[in-house]
Amino acid sequence: MKQSKFPPGWDEQKVRRVLKHYEQQTEEEAVAEDEAAYEDSTQAIMEVPRELVPTIRELIAKHKRSRRA
């Protein structure tokens, strides 16, 4: 059987909790969550070409690691 790999700090139980949250979320709750994300002044939301997503994820991970050090 293939062993799943999870990001640091994640395990199967956490993945199941997140999936349950989104599967049980109403459309209104989803919209409210999306709107709250846009209102967070500490975050930026932008469109990028799909092929850049892996590189951007790497940069975000490096940034998070450097802030912990």
C-alpha cells in the first residue's frame, strides 16, 4: 500500500478535518469565507499563470521558514 506524504504539521486526521469542513460548508459560508480573505489587509490575492504556481509556493515556503528562524 502506498504511504501518503503530508506537509509538515499535517497528518491524515487533519486532512480529514479540513475535508469535512469544506464538504459540510454551505454556499453562503463559503462566500463569507472568501470575502473575509479579501478583506485581510495582511494578505494579497492575485492571479498568476498556472505554470508559476510551483515556484510561488516554493517562495512562500522559504519565506515562512526564514520568519521562523
